[in-house]
Amino acid sequence: MTDEPSVTIIGLGSMGQALANACLAAGHRTTVWNRTPAKADALVARGATRAATVSDALWASDLVILCVLDYDAVDELLAPNADMLKGRVLVNLTNGRPEQARRTGAWVTAQGAEYLDGGIMAIPSMIGKPEGFILYSGSSAAFDRCRAALEVLAVPTFVGEDAGLAALNDLALLSGMYGIFAGARHATALIGPERAAEFTTSLLIPWLQAMANVLAPSSAEREAGDIPSEESPLDMQATALANIVQGSRSEGVGIDLLTHLLTPMRDIIAAGEGDALSDLVGLIEKEIRS
Ligand code: NDP
């Protein structure tokens, strides 16, 4: 036995393998289990211990990290092994919804274990490096105790005692990311395949990075609980969006994404400005319908 922290990783898909590799690189005594045992081979060659069963894997360490495809798999793995959970800290890094995290957290806690739910804001190649972070929610006492061990995976960020909060923040951040991806895809389609790579590197990425800063509210707005003020008025933005729709149409680029953006803008203008901007609402209606 050594004084090194001991950790179990259950689930060795591409993310679980990255997590286990980070634990090994940090010198942690690392036990691994995967439904398809061969996925543990390379880790065992690097020093991990292969558990023969889920029960053995839970027994091996006080800190157990679960990272499988979905909550059906989580339930399948944990339910028959409830009696092995007592005294453990179970960290569930499986992607899911807030209510699934809360349900699993309540069940795990009822077995005498402490529960942390996690949202991994990284891809496997970012694990063990400073650029990724992992959101945690649930037992703050367990988080504080395990913090050093969790730091080897990615920067740990605790978001609250409600076990569902990591999943909620994870889904919110992912929806922001997919919005950016969809917008970037439309932008490169408009530019065309020949210039897309150069355009992305030299213009699109710097532009998106600069505009991301606009999201940050000023300190006065933060105090008032307001969303950032409109430096760029809504009518100006709606007119520009209508131009982008027309421009895309003439370049033969599909406009589905843009009309989805125009619809809420039309509704906000119609609700907030009344007759003053009715011409603009009409313009947007025309773009959505044509
Ligand atoms: P993979 O598809 O690579 O691996 C899925 C893992 O789940 C495998 O270990 C698989 O076992 C296991 N599994 C699936 N069903 C069952 C089951 N019924 N019983 C036991 N084990 C099961 O996925 P990832 O490793 O990439 O993702 C794992 C989690 O991490 C997901 O929730 C994902 O959303 C999250 N995540 C992944 C990221 C990524 O970029 N990859 C980024 C952020 C989060 P087997 O090998 O036997 O099939």
C-alpha cells in the first residue's frame, strides 16, 4: 500500500479512458472496470488494476468515478450493487438531465454514500490539461475532501448542493456551444468551401471571441440583475438579420437557422415597441414567409 490517493473509474469509453489515464499520470492507485473488458488492457499495461466485477470496482476505492453512456447504464450498474456503496463518494460524470442527477443522488445517498454529479466541459484530449473544466454539484463536503483528486482530471468547479445543478449548467453551456457551431456553419457556407478554412482562422474565430466578451454584463447591470444593455438597438439588428436572410438566399445557402432567429426577434419587437416598429415586424414576417 502507498499513500497515493486511490480512485476507481467505471466506464472506459473514450472519456473514461482519458479520465483513467489522467489518474495514472498523477500517480493515483487506479482501479478500472468496463463492460467490454478489452478496453481496460492498455490502462492495465500502464499500471491500472482491472476489477473483475462492478462490485469489486466499488470495493476497491473510496472515490468512485462513473462515466458511461447514459443513466440507463448508470442504473443497470448501480442497482445490483447498492450494498457496496456505503462510505463511498460516487462521482457520476455521465451526461444527463437535472432530474436524473437528483434522482440518482437521492438514491445513492440513501445507500449511505455521498454523491457528486458532474458535467464534463471538455473533450477527451483536454482531460488532464488546463483548458477543460468539470462542473460538480451535490455534497460540498465530499467535493472539498476529493478536490485534490478531482483536480487531476480538469479544473473542478462546484456549482451548488442541488445535485441537478451541474447537469443544468452543462446543458445550458452546451446549448450556447451548439448555437455557435450552427452559426459558424452558416457563416462558412456563405463564404464557400474554397475560402472557408482561411476565413475561419483569420476572421471568424477572432470575431466570435470578440463578440463573446459582449455577453459579460457590466458591474452596474450585475447589481441590478439585468441582462446586458442594448448598445446595438433591436431595430438595427433585425434589419441586419433580414439582410443576412436575403443575402443567404441569393447565395443559395439555406436560411432555416436565420428564420429561427428572426421569429423571436419579431415577437420581442411586436411586444415591446407596439406600432413604432410595425414596419419592421412586417419586414421580418415577409422574410420568414418568403
Ligand atoms: P463512449 O461511447 O466512448 O463510451 C460509452 C461507455 O459507456 C463505454 O464504456 C460503454 O461500455 C459504456 N456503456 C454503455 N452502455 C452500458 C451499459 N448498459 N452497461 C455498462 N456500460 C455501458 O462514450 P464517452 O466515453 O465519450 O462518454 C461517456 C460519458 O461522458 C457520456 O455521458 C458523455 O456524454 C460524457 N462526455 C463525453 C465527452 C466526449 O467528448 N467524449 C465530452 C463530455 C462528456 P462498452 O465499452 O462495453 O460499450
